[in-house]
Amino acid sequence: MAMNQRDRDVVEKLHSLLGGSVNGPYKPKKNHPGQGEMITWGLYRKENALKVIKTLYPLLGKRRQEQCQKVWKNLTGVDYAQ
């Protein structure tokens, strides 16, 4: 599970709340010359990603909840149940 963001303070706040790792900044790709550097936050252990989904799920909009349901099923093999 990962998030890319241009605002370092947003990434650092997420990191302080949920743990994980912060990487970057990365320069924009050549085909996106006007964009700023990107910072990445990530959780790379299955157990941590599942905990984050459980924590954030009720706060998310419908579209993001659907994405979480897909991730949950991919990681566990079962449907997400609240």
C-alpha cells in the first residue's frame, strides 16, 4: 500500500499516524516537466496494510472503499466484512 504526494507535511503526518516508510523526493518524469518532486509513503507488510484498511475504511468515500475491498480480497482471499 502506498501513497504519492508532493506535500511532504502530508506524507509525514500520515507516517506519524500509521507508521510505514517515507521515500523521496523523486524528480518528475521527463514527460511531466512542470510538476514538483514526489514523496512516497508506503506500508509493505500485509498485516500493516490490513490494519490500515480496517482503520480508514469507515472514513473513506464509496470509490475508495471499493478499492480497499479489492485490496483486502487480493491479500486475504476473502471479501471484506465490516
